[in-house]
Amino acid sequence: MTETLFDKIINKDIPADIIYEDEKSIVIKDINPQAPIHLLIIPKKTIPMLSSADEEDKEILGHLMLVAVKVSKILKLDNTFNIIINNGANAGQTVFHLHLHLLSGKSLSWLPA
């Protein structure tokens, strides 16, 4: 499997603005933010995309959600944020290493009412 941009960030081969890190995940600022706060929550285990996950990944998937909550509390987001997962190129995924987008600080007008 080819090493992804996120693998290189996890391995500290390239720099990133790290907001949070634990043994299973890393949270970085998005380099092309779509909101005042736009973070990427990345598992250290490489899973190409959500639809590639299987039963053995359920613990890390839950962990990523809990990291989102933890980071939102650290940043005092007052329980006001969006979590987005792009799955596949046609859904906007550009790095094929599963990651969650945490966005906050503005209303996202494209969301359904």
C-alpha cells in the first residue's frame, strides 16, 4: 500500500499544525479550511475510506467520534460543530486515508434544513 500524506504526517515526516494526538489518532488543522475552525481527525491505522472499514475497525471508528467530542471541549465549541466524512473521489475524498472533518465557527448553508 502506498504511503499517504496522512501517513507522512503521522510519522512526522512532514510538518502539520497538530491540535491533539493520542496513541490511536491525530488531529490537525486543515490546510484549506472551509470554516473558521476546520480540523481533520485521522486514525493512525490506515483505512482507505469509510466503506473499507470492517468489524475489526469499530473500536477505532468510535474512538474518532470521541476524539471529536474531546477536541470540541478543548476548543470550547459549545457543542456547535459539524462532522463530515467524504467517502470516495466522487464524494470529495482526496486523500485515501479515512478522516473526519470537524467544522465550526460558521453556519454551513449547504446542509439540508
